[in-house]
Amino acid sequence: MMKKKVTKSDWDLLEHLTALPGLSGFEEPVRRFIAQCLEQINVPFEVDSLGNLVAHIAGGGPRVLFVAHMDEVGHVVSKIRADGYLSIERIGGVSAAALSGQPVQVWTANGFLPGVVGVYPQHLERQEPEPPPRRPFVDIGVRSREEAVACGVKVGAVVTYAPNFTRLNQRLIRSKALDNRLGCYLLLQLAMQWGEKRPPTDLFLAFTVQEESNLRGAVPVARAVAPQYIVGLDVTLAFDTPDLAPLEQSEVVLGKGPALKIMDHLPGSLYGTIAHPGLRAHIENIAAQEGIPLQYEVMMGLTTAISPLAFIETGMAAIGLSIPSRYNHSPVEVVSTDDIEAAAMLLQVLVASPWPEEAGKGEIKSELKGGGG
């Protein structure tokens, strides 16, 4: 099979996706741009009442659903202070350690206002191991509540990190919102590759909402599509930095290919994913046949949009494919272009070589029978 290399114009597409504001529940700018991209290549789509966008490329074979969430972590304005500073509350698991001093954009009906998250001067910090916690605020350069309101700021206004897409030594990319505009980018790549063909799968590409806030945004999509199996696309933690490598928690690193999710779990919740064994074996086989590198992800501390989807209706086979990422949920997430290219190739092959679902069901039955008392 021909393997498509990512071009400079493709990286421009990813840069544009990451620059868009799209917090959980506020995904409209991202959804609107994705819709424009799909319209340009004549791929039909629908948007449900929650805001999920689902593209459909009709084909033969099993009904397959690919899922990537549009939303990013960030903040909303919770209070406009009398002095014009903005108090903020987080949406999603924002990295508090990376927040202070960051340039941000406060979004209004008239566009964005540039701002910065306040940082306490180091000169005044007491000589303690940890300074006392301080509530974050945003400085947009005004001197009163009235002036802020006149600029269009309201309680509930979205606050995102400023766009900062940068290539690092040509093999890495640094940006805000790679989690999970990168997954959206890979789905758009699939749409461009298969939009004018008839794939051997009945292909559904879902750009979903509210993963970062509650994980359940994709549930209505899975119910409506009723696929025979689901593949989720997201990022995962890379353990190749000086602070994480000594933990020996995971073998996932940048540059060795996408990670096939075996298991993840979000502590303190009932959310987590265990990969369907038959679907996992199928992806391993086609990756080996095509010479596409794979890593394996067993991860505590996170989960993704596919976590609740396997348990919809009578049950659905589901698996996750993850792009390793450094500094997750911060404004400086870092990924490898090699991993992105390998993931794009794997997804292309996965569409061309659908999983025979009935064989997978038989595998599970035989395992249960063999493991009985």
C-alpha cells in the first residue's frame, strides 16, 4: 500500500487547528473550521444537538467509527474584579504549574483580547519550599470593571493559551492544544485520503465534544452510529524527560511510533479502557505487515473519550491509538512528527484492511470458555 508522507501544507493545517479556541462546551470555532474542510472535499457530515460533528464516507464492509475530541483544556472568566483583573476557573485538567505568566487570549463577541496570567514576583516570595497558593487572574491591560466590560468581557468568557505552534529541531512540534487537535488532524487526513474513493469500510469520522470536562461527549455519537467497532485517537504521556524517565511507569517515548492502548484508568472514577483483544491483534498484525512501528500504552492517571463507549447498548469493540506527548495539558505540549506520520499511515491501512468482527467475537467466546471453572 502507498504510504502518504505528511507535507508542509499538512503541518500548516495542524498549526491552524491548534490556534483555534475550543474549550469543552465551546468547540464552535473548531467545529466550523472542520466543517469548512469537509465541504471543500465534498465529504458529507452532520452535527448533533450536543455539537458533535460526524462525517460519513460510505463504503462496503463493517461500520467503523473513528473518534477524536475537538476540545482543549483552558479557563473561563468567573469574576470581573473592580480593578479590571479577571478571576478565572479551569475547564479540564489544566496544569497549574504551567499557568503563571502565560500569555492568553480572552474571547469576546468581537474577537479576542490579549492578556497574561499574573505571576507573583520571585523577589517577594518568602524563603519557603513552596509559596502559599494564590488564585490565578488575568491582566488584559484595563483599570476597572467598567473598562473590561466595555471591551466585551463577560463572566463565562473563554480564556485560552495564546497560539504558539513551533517546530523544534524539525522532528518535534510544540504547541498548545495538540491534545487533541492532533486527533482531529488525523481524521481530516483520513477524510482527504478516502473522500473520493469507496473504502472497504462504512467509515464514520467523529469530531466530538466535552472530553476534557466529563469524557462523555462522544456517547450520543456511538449510539447514533451503532458501529461494529470503534477506534479512538488521542495523545498519551511520554516518559522520556528527566523528570518522568526515572519513574519507570511506562515505556512510551517520542519517536518510536504511535502507542496502542492496552489499558488506562482514571483513579477515583469508574472510567478506564481495556482494549478489545481481537481488535488489538488485528492492528498489531497490519502494523507488522506494513512495517509501521508500534508502542504499547498501559497508563494510570488518564483516560480518553472511548472509555464509556464500549459499554453502549449491547457493547462495542473499542481500542485507542495514542500519540506520545510531553508536557500534557500545558501550553507547550510536544510531539514527534515521526509518530504523527506513522499514525497517519496506520490509520490509512486500518481503513483499507477492516477487522473481521465476527472472528473477534469468536475469539472472546473461546477465551471465556477456556477460562471457566
